[in-house]
Amino acid sequence: METETVLEVKHVSVDYASASGAVHAVDDVSFSLARGQIFGLAGESGSGKSTLAYAIARLLRPPAIVTQGQVLYYPRPGAAGKNGKNTPAPVDVLRLRPEELRAFRWRTLSIVFQSAMNALNPVLTIGAQITDVLRAHEPAMPRKAQQERAAELLRLVGISADRLQSYPHELSGGMRQRAIIAIALALNPEIIIMDEPTTALDVVVQREILAEIMALRERLGFSVIFITHDLSLLLEITDQIAIMYAGRIVETATQQQLYRQPRHPYTYGLLHSFPTLHGPRRSMTGIPGSPPNLRVLPSGCAFHPRCSLRFGACQAVIPTLLTPTSTAQNQQVACHLYDASLHPPHLPGELGNTQIEQIDNQELALQRESGNENHTSLY
Amino acid sequence: MKIIHRFTESSASNVGQGGMPEHSTQKADLEAPILEAVHLRKVFPLRGLRLFGPPRGVQAVEDVSLALRPGCSTALVGESGSGKTTVARLLAQLYPRTAGELLFRGQPLTGKSSRALRQYRRYVQLIFQDPFASLNPMHTIYYHLSRPLRIYGHAHSAAEEERQVTALLERVNLTPARQFLRQFPHQLSGGQRQRVAIARALAARPAVLLADEPVSMLDVSIRLEVLNLLLRLKAEDRLALLYITHDIASARYFADETLVMYAGQMVEGGPSEAVTQAPRHPYTQLLLLAAPNPARLGMAEQRPDSPLLETRGEPPSLVNPPGGCRFHPRCPFAMPVCRTQVPPRTELGNGHWTRCYLYGESSKPTCSNVARSAQSKES
């Protein structure tokens, strides 16, 4: 995995203007996406994950306004910049001029939307919708070459090329989603934002699409920002995960750290909210209460009314992301429990104890062994 | 035969660990079912003139039998279009059945008069998937809950009615109840609305509760609470609960018994832990392999290799479904007999059964012919 950064989101905030004052949908969010990485953005409805993605692609329309921040895109160092330098300067996507933005979108960054049913035009064939991208961005390309490229893209996502003449309603849900991915890949972008790409699909089809995305990433080397509410799915496919709550990132970690050692009480609650199929039956605790109303956010940490570990500082101060221990370098958490200067109460075993981590690792290794045995024995 | 057994036995060692209460169906003595479906069949006729041949129809449910017992929860698992909602609506007598019988407390249901249906719905209530659509936006919560009390004659005075409505709200943890009485559905969150829908079903004082995907529209962090609420109510009132879901992992936690449907046919059933940890039917195995598994970190390197995962394709059209076992076009283990005859029910012990020729006494497949049919499918 390359560690070179391709996109850096810095202190981005998005407000929705409303009659009763501005609603902070995204509040001071920062993260960076490495080249070839799959970055997962998880959160419940209303946590701001889709708004953030739309802000990155500059797809937000009033009443949504980006009030602060930068989205820096680092062009590939190999490609020489305008003034012949080897490492071109980063570009702030939020400040691109309209014509620059048109060139940036789709060629550098494309989006796969949630509902393939609505994202495709029902009265145009799949082929016409793929070549539309090519006509818009590569007008010099001969029509025949465009047709060939469209057929190639369909084959790439596992649809036979004779489907070019099909209309969206003639395809199944899974094939429509594949077609959308084909359109997103048309110009070989470096970054693809996937907003709940498999939510409306059945598990078996979802698994096929995910395998397809993983295989394509291996081959083409694009980066993915993968947005979903399904944490179990993210844990399985992503490299780095950020958990959003009420417009803020509350924890960011690699998927292994997050699964074995969640730090934020909200992450811990989420991990114990969905039933697991494999391994012993764990008791599930869930999270009391319901997600906050963004119009009237609780003071301090927005999660504190639902948090069983809250203490004095939680109601007063908004926590910022910090690294909880010296060992976990990629893990950051926005929680006062890890800020020694605030004298937090003693951490319960699940959140702070490293011994549990070791036990979990062993358990995991055991599970993995038995899991592998299961699958090979199917032959 | 042996190979598939190994898949199941190695993971069956997990059964019953983790300190969760043992399921009631694992006891030898079972209570008499309160609602029973026997060889239920539903064909939705298709409109349109056809001069030749028999009239066509969507064969949504084919030969489904199930029994709901007091104090037991039964999960009905399947993908979209598998007919699971149709089964619930047949059980609630919202649809007339094409063939088959419904037995309520051992008596066959024949009456079709509105009086007989109302009497039936006093005992059998349905909870719908979408709490945004199942409550009338024009009416208050009080109206929603008082109507069943009046219709079924549980409340005889206004004071009694209000007392019972308040008690219902408290039972579903909507407290302080007074605050909710005069509110309209739009003023509540999704989780609260679904609680109102549950309270409305309870108002009739039913013996059977049919819950059609009761949490799939809710946020992850509040799903568990609604499910636990249903479990508590089931235990308190000794309700027979049918839990319809596409999420087989939640069936493991939530239901004593799990039934798996594919394309209108029931393919496997039995104690939840046995079905999810030792699946026998290839479709159940596919469903379980496809479910997200956070323990399987990093899909690329640890993707399970199974011929089942190579099965491309989607559930068949139910207008003209494949003969025999409807899964055979996708099944890597399909044998000639699967194409022509519907597999009989094979008992696997402890109430676990499947409808698959791989386990039938008559065909007795061996390791070699399973492998051969898998090969011939691939080539």
C-alpha cells in the first residue's frame, strides 16, 4: 500500500441555512486519503457522511454552504505540472473555477450514487449513458472508439457487451449498480466516492459487487471513499475508517484497530449493536436513546446524553481528535476519556485494557483458522 | 455428503456458547402451535388477455408450511422477492390464499366475512416495515392507539381508554407517555414511530404478532432496542412472534427458530443456532457466506474460496419459475433430479430440516458425484 496522499480534507464545515438558524451538518472534519486506499466513512442517518462526500465533489446546492475548510487534491507526481515541476502543487477543489471543476470531476474524481435506479436515466440506453461521459470529456475521441470503450467498461464490471443497447429497466438491481460503476470508471479516475453503493441490494448481490470493486481497485489502483451505515461491511473491506456522529468525526482508525480496540464509547456501542453470524454469540448492548437532532445539538460532546461513561467535562467542552496511546498511531479519538488533563474516570476494561486486545487477537486467529478450514472443506 | 457435513460440524462447536439463554425450541416438549400454515400457496394472477394456454400468474409462495407457538419467535429469512412478506400477509389474511390451509388454535379458518376477519385480527396483528408509512399523518398517537381498544371492546369509558393508551405507551418505553398522546407521527423519530406501531398492535391484545422487517428502516444504533422490546413483549405476553427479515445474523440472535425462503419455496428450517451455524441447503450456505463478517478483516486476502461464491446470477422470475428446486440454476451441486422434482423435506435431527436432494435418503449422493456436478456446472 502506498502511503502517498491523494486527497486531504482540512477542517471542512457545511451548514444548511434554515429559517430557524444554520444547521451544522458537517463540523470541522479533517481526514486524508492515501493513493489506492479504501477509506470508510460510517455513521447513522443525519451524521453528515453524505453531505461531506457531496462537499468534496462540490455537488452541494443551497441551502447547503461550505463555510470553511479546504479539500486538497495532490496530482500524481509523475505527471509534470504546468511549469514543468516534478511535484505539482496541491489543488484546492473548493476553489476551482467552473471549467477547472468540470475537468476535475469524473476525470479525477467520480461518484457512485446510492440508488442506481434513480441515478440512471430511464429513457436512455446503458451504452448511451456511458458514451455520454466520453462525449463530454473527450470530444476528440471518434465515435467508434467511444463505443468500443463503453463495451470494454461493461465487460470490466462483469456485464456482457451486448447489454449496451439495454434500458435500465431491463437490468436487475445488481446489474444497474454495475453499470453505474462502469460509468464512474469511464475516465480512469484516481478517486471514486461510493455513497452507499450496495445498500438497496440483497446480500448475495452485494457480495458480488464488493468483490468486483476490490478486484477493480487491484487492477486500476484508484482510491475509494466508501460511505455506509453498515459498519460490519466497512470492517471487512476498508483500510481506514472514520466514524461520524452529529457532523463530526469521533474516531478514526484502521479497520483492525477499530474492530479489536474501539476507543470511543459510540464506536464501542455500534460494534455491539449488530448481531454477528460467526463465532460465539456475544451479548449485545446497543446504544440507549436516539441520534440527536442537528438543530438542537447537546452541548459539549454531542454523544454525551447517550454515553454511559460521561463525566463533568463532556457537557461543557467539545472534544477534539487526539491519539489515545503511543502505540496506536493511526488511531485518533474525540473523547475526553483519553485526555489525562481533564482527569477522566477510570476506563472500563473494554475501552482501555490492552490485555483484552491480546485475548481478542488470539480468538480472532482461532476463528480464522477454523473459518479457513470450513471454506476449503466445501470442495 | 461428508464434505458438506464437515463445513457444518466444525462451526457447530460454537453453538450455545457465550452465555446467551438457550432457545426454547431445543426443549423436547413443544407447546401446541397457535397458528399453523399448511401447504400454503399463493399465485398473483397477471392481467392481460391470453388466448392460448392457461392464465399466467406470479407464483409468489409455493407449498409453505410453518407453525407459530406461544412464547416462541420464528424468523423467516429471505432476499427481496423470496415471498416472505407474502407469507406474512397470507397469515394475516390480508391476501386470500390460492391453496393450502390456515389453522388457528387447531381449527381451520374458513370464514371470509368481515366479522370473522375482525375476530381473527383481534388475535393476529401485523407490524409493517415502514413506520413512516404505517401511521396516518393526520391523526394523533392517541387516536392510533385508542382505535383498536374501541374496535375490540377493551375500553368501556373515556377514562379507561386514556389509562390504557398511557399504559401501552409505557409498555413500549415511550415515556413520559402523556407527552406523546397529542403528538402527530411527524413529530416522532423513526424508532419512536415503530414503537407506536408496536403499541398499536398490542392494543388488540393479540396472541400472534407478525413483524415484517420491523427494524430495517431504522438506524443501526436503535435497531437493537426495538428488537429487544419485541423480545420482552413476547416473553411477557407469551406471544407467538413471526420475525421477517433479510438479515440472517439478526435471526440468529432474535429467533428461536429460523426458516429460510428462496423464490417462494422454503428451503431450510430449524433451531436458529443450527441453521446459522450448520447450514445444510446450498442457498443457506451462500446466504451465510455472503453476509458481512467483520472478523474476516481485509476481504482481498481472506476471501473464502467456495464454489458457492462463484455462483453468479439472481433469483429467478416467479412468473415462469424453474421446475424442481428453484435454486437449481444457481446451485453448483445441482443434479439432474433437482431440475425435475421438488426435493422432499429431509429431517436432520433436533428439528432441523432441509429440502435438498444432497441430503435425501432416496438419492444418496456421494462425494464424487457432488464434485462432478460442481465441475460440470463450471465447465
